[in-house]
Amino acid sequence: MVQVKLEPTPRQAAALEATLAACNEAASWASQVAFESDEQRNFSLRKLTYTQIRARWNLGAQAAQHVIKKTCGAYATLKANLKAGNLGRPGSKRHAKATGKPITFRPDSGQPFDDRMLSWQMDQRRVSIWTVHGRVKNVGFTGGAQQLNTLALHRKGESDLLHRDGMWLLQATCEIPEQPLNTDVDDFLGIDLGIVNIATTSDGQIMAGREINRVRERERTLRTKLQKKNTPSAKRRLKKRRRKEQRRVRDINHKIAKHVVAEAERTGRGIALEDLGGIRERVRLRKPQRATLHSWAFAQLDSFITYKARRAGVPVVHVDPAYTSRTCNECGHIDKANRVTQARFVCRSCGFVDHADRWGHLPLERSREWGRLPQHPRPCV
């Protein structure tokens, strides 16, 4: 996915805003129909809503179908979250709130456009886009050199129109060819993911998160003060700082993922990541610690490492993290007492001393993906 910024004129921006508003209002109505009729599959819902959407909101055939498809996708995501337990147990307030009313869409929610509704003129950096007021041509867009190059070479499929923080954005789907997977690896670079140390490699390199945690705490305290103050100037400051922390964390995760994949590719190794799915549901913490846990973007870092590794042809496996921080890298002795402090590891059997986040003897046979790799991979060292 490549994101570029649109530069519409005021008249073009008004047409885009009216289009998003109409599409999302139609999607909210279609969502209500789907909720009341319990028809949340694309073809079934189309029979109930397609004609009314085209007539009532003056949408074209392609736009109406994308509205229905978006509505069905929202319900599919809701079902997946319910199944995974991300919205609480059945009978809980959170679960009842999520299932007790139809899904609604904000007026500025993203809307997908296919090649019939949106055409790109890459050489001129212009797009032509369908709106409820007719086709709007010569809408300028801009982006970084790497983004524009990727867009020109690999764009394929739909693009999403977004209106965020006063900016018009297009997120274009790109299919970048992957490098052939290196199946000749006999060693793995283990990555320990954490809160105090964001990532620690089995080579002993530590990418600490103390600075970002201090920034998070400072931003959280500032947001709390501004929310309590609730004056017009406080609201302006809150709006100005929106997503600032999110952008910083995303940038840091990209840099860490790039470094990890480059190191694995340079040394001809695969990457072993901890499978931390469901950790927020399993862990019980005191209230002051919950904000730190829930702001931990480990899944984002995992996804960045995974997709960058696929592009480089580096194999990635996910292993059970149980006891990895209690296992001695030298003798394999497992003991809770081995981890003296958060950062210090001292083996009770052989006396080996190391950083507690550096793990090496990984049970790779427990990985779901290990069958793609050599049959007798050596553990990380």
C-alpha cells in the first residue's frame, strides 16, 4: 500500500467531500439493512440495497457496489474480532455494545475506487476521479520519490480515498514481486520483542525503548491535562497533536524492521519471531501499567518485519515464546530464578550471565511455518 497526498482545488475538494459523505451515508443505511435482515454477504445484501442506493444517493454502479462491499467487509471484520475475543466475552458490556447495533460510518471514512472510477496520469502527477458531481480531472498529487517510483511500477487494483486532518489522501494497492525464498538457511536470527527493550536480537544487539516510553508518558500526561482543561485553546492543542505519537512509533518500527531484515539477509539467516498473539487478553496488570501494555505496537513491528522479509526472500518463523527468557543459552537449563531482574540473566546451573532479553535455544519445531524450512534447522545462537 502506497499513500500519496492529493492537492485539489477548493472546487475539487468540495466535490470529493460530497462524494465521501454520500458514500458513507449510503454505507450506514446499507449496514442498518444488513443488521435488521441478518444478510451480511455481498451478493445477498446487494439484492436488498443496490437499487435504492443508486436512486437515493445518486451513486454510479461501481460506487454503489463498493459501498455494499465495504459494508460487508466491516461486518466480516467485526465477526473476526468477536471470534478472536478482541471485544470481550459473550454477555459482557463490550461484547453487547459491539453486537447490539448496526455499524455506522463517519462522513469522512475511506472509500475504495477501482480503475473505472479513478485513473492515474503518473507522468503528470494527476488523477481523474469520479464524484457525485461528475468526473473531476487534473487533481494533483505528491509523495516521496520512493513512493512515486513504487506507485509507477507496481500499482494494481483499488485505491482508497481518505480525508484525514484536513488532508486528502489516496492509498493505492501495489503488488511488489517477492524475492525467491531462501530455503538453504541453517541458522536463525532470534528477535525478542518487549516493552522496555523494543527488540533484542540473538546476536546481543538491543534496540531500547526507554526513550519512546518516556515520550509516550509525557504525551499521555499532556493529553490528560488538556482534556481536563477543556478550553478552546486546549482543544486546538489536542487536535494539533493528534496521531503524533502514532507516527513516531510507526517510524521507529519501520527502522527496526529494516535493520533486522538487512542483518538477516546479509548473514544468510532466517528470522525467528515470538508469537505474541492474544497477549493482551492473557496478561493481567495493574491500572497504571495497562496504558503502557496497550500502546505497545508489537503486532505492527511483527508485520513490518514479515513483509520486508518476504520482499527480501528471508524466511520468517513464529515460535512459542514460553520460557525463552528463562532458558540458558549455554546449557539449556530452565528456571524462573534464572532471570534475576528485568534485564539480568544468571543461570542457576552453569553460571552463564547475559542480558535477559537475549534468547537462543528456540524450539523451532513448534513453529507453524517451519515445514517451509530445512528439516533440521539449528537453533539461534
